[in-house]
Amino acid sequence: MRLSTRIALWAAALVPLLVVLAGLLLLPLVGRDLRHQQDARLAERTAALLPSVRALVAADSKGRPKVEQNQQRKVVDDALDLGVRVTGTDGGVLLSVGPQPDGPGALPSEPGGGPVTVRDRGSSWRVLTRAVGGNGNGNGNGKGGGGAAGSGLLQVIAPTGPADRQAAAVRRRVLLVALVSAPVAALLGFALAERATAPLRRLSRRAAGLDPAAAPGAPASPGLPGSPGSPGGHGFLPERTGTTEVDELSSALALLLTRYDEQARRTAQALDTARAFSADASHELRTPLMSLRTNLDVLAAHPDLPAADRDEVVAELRQDHARLLDLLTALSTLARGDLVQLDAFQPVDLAELVDAAAEEARRRHPGTVFAVHAPAELRVFGWESGLRIMLANLLGNAAVHGRSDGAPARVTVRLAAEGSQARLTVDDSGPGVPPEDRAAVFQRFHRRRDSPGSGLGLTLVAQQAALHGGTVALTAPPDGTGCRTEVTLPLPRPDAPTLELPARRDWLTGPGR
């Protein structure tokens, strides 16, 4: 059921109920006001009748019939449509006119402080009783002897029927308003609810129009909402309608879709990385595996192979095995760099990592001379594992390619802070790289024919430099001999925003062969 329909039904039920409740509170007030009006009229007529009734009672007590008849006519004329009963000093009824109860004993026998209600034969009356002095000195305030000998009674009577009919009329009108208000409230509630829920319907239509297939990582037409290059991923932006709840819901939905886009992008990137890892591993491992198979077949087919030849075959097996391990390790490391997230970054002492990488390089390449010039401390905001990978490949590449004419390689590492950047240079004594080939060495699987590596070492260096917001380049040392690899990384600043990972995260999946 639509929300506007629910609101209309609730309005149709609640508004009549509120009208009835208001009527229940109003009817007693209306009845009291009507009774007060009736009592005020009784008091007014009583005050007007008192002089004539005193004269009537006095004439009766003195036995003057003519005066008595004259006063009776005056009382009848002043009574109008009210009932009047006058009781003489002896208890006899001197005058009884107008509507009043017929039953004996229905009227009060003593004067009271104000009007009272009496009932007789299903009808009710309001009666105001006043004592009237028989000697012509009665004060008429109910304190003239309390009906004792020598005083009479004046009773002014009004039926409550007119007031009851007015109260009943008010009650019927309340019920009529309640009945009429139900459909009117339903229509108005529906109209207002339709207008109030219009932003929700627009938001629902926009959300229903989203295409999950157009999420980041899925094929989509450029420029269309939901394409990877469009703002907001799905093209859904929060809309300001002026209704707080709808605006909050729209913002929450936009945030949810943004997170969904990010997760979809990460998932797509992970799948692409896995596919690329599989394809590259299959392609690059084919040659060393075939070499392993050939050497194993040679050993199996020639069990009596001379020792020198056997040692040569075993050495080739070891080389192929090492190449396989290096290749798989490099591919796995490259994949980790493609998938690393910003929460893995933290302040790192780059100088300490340089010293540790140099010690490890000396152990792995005992014939290479390493010279390190670094400050005691130089902190950057980075991924420690990635920085270790970058330094290991930098020094390893320099140690492998820094030999010249059979002489041991000499590698010089310098680290210094220059302005807002950390500058790391690695110089080797090798033959160097021609200027036209310096950009290509950072591509995947690019290596010289005589290179023993996997062709991924400098690719890993370039990937980590990009991840840390830095640069890497090959140049010639100042003396022009050998090769220099220069890496710059930004230094953290209190006023600088948090590091953002680069948009390009495809070192394994992008073109590189």
C-alpha cells in the first residue's frame, strides 16, 4: 500500500475521532452554559414577580379578595411562558399557572439557595423557590423564615426541554461534522501526502533507474550515467529537495552507492590482477619449465652421463629453478602493489630502511661494494613493505648490472631531504642505459638478452614510486660513468592533505609486454 494511501486512511480515521472527542469535551460545557442561561432567566423573572407575589400573599392573609384577584392578574402577566406557583401563608396554593409538574410533592417545599432540578413523569424542570413574607415585609432572599408560619412561597418553574433540545442539536452537529470530516480528511490527507511524498517517488525512480551492470569494472558507454568515467560511478548524486528526511535519505543512498562503486572497483581490479597474474605466469614460465623438462629428460635418458656434463645440467636446473622463484615472487609482489590500500600506509623512517636494504644487498651480493650516505633519520608517509621492495630491487638491479669488464660492481646510495621531497639516488659502475631505452626499462618483462633477471625489478620500483606519490628516472651519474637511478618521494607536511593513491593501479594488468 502506498504511503499516501496509508496517510489518507489514517486521516480519515483520526480526524472524525478527534471531532468526536472534542464534542465529548464540548457537550458538557454547552449544557452547563444553557443551564446557566436558564437559571439567570429564572432569577430575573423571580425578581420581577416578587413585588406582585408579596402583595398577593399579603392580600390573601388579610382577606382582601379584590386585591388578591388584581395581584393574580399581574403575576400571570409577568410570568410569560414560565410556570409560577404561589403558596400562601397557610400552605394553600394561591396561584398555579404555566408549565409545571403535576405530581404531588414534585416541587420543593422549602426555599433554597438557587435553582434545583426536579423530575416528574419522565420530564425534568428547573425550579427556583423563594420565601415571601405574608406581612408585606418578606425580603424574598430565602431567609425570611424558611417557610415558617406567616410566610408564603414563590416557585418559578422552567422546563429543561428546550435546553436539552439545544444540547441534542449540538450533539447531532458534532456527529454530522465527524461523518463529513472523514472523507474530507481522507481527500486532504491524500493530496498533502502525495505532495509530501513526491520527492521520495522521484528518489525511488532515480534509484530504480540505476544499472548495476554499469558499475565500475563493467563495460559501459562513455559519458553515460553509470559509466566508469562518469561522476559518482553510477551517476547518482544527492538531490536537495528541502525536505530534511528525503535529503538525508538521498545523501545516505549516494554514500552507499559510492561505497558500492569502490568495492565493485576493487573487486574488478582484483579479478583483473588475478587474470593478469595467471596469464603472465603462464607465458613467462613456459620457457624455464621447458628448459627444466629438457634437462630432466637428459638426466633420465643418460644415467651414465659423465660427471662434468651432469654437473653442468644440474647447474642449469638450479638456474631455471631460481628464475622460476624470482619470477613468481616478482609477479606476486607486483599484484600486491596493485591491490594495496591507503590504510596500509604509515610514517616510516626511510633512512633506516635504506641501511637495512644495503646490509641485505651485501649479504646477497658479496662481490659488490656498497657505499651508503644517509642521514640519521628521514621520515616519509608510506607502505613499509612496498618501500622495502623498492629498495631491494633498486640495489639488486644495481649490483647485477653494475659490473663492467669483469670488475666488481660498485654501488653508491645517497639519501637526502631536498625541500619538500626525499631524494634517493643509486649509482652503479656498469655500462649504463642508452637515453632512448631509459623509459622502456620500467615496463614489465623488459630486459636485455644477457640479463639474468625477470624483467620486473624496475617495474616494481616504478610502481612503488607512483604509489607513494613520487617519481623515478634513469640518468647518468655526474662523472658520466655507469647509471644512476633517481627516486623522489614527498615528505609529510602538517598542512598537506592525506596521501591519495594514484588513479593508475594497473602495473600488472596494463600494457607492459
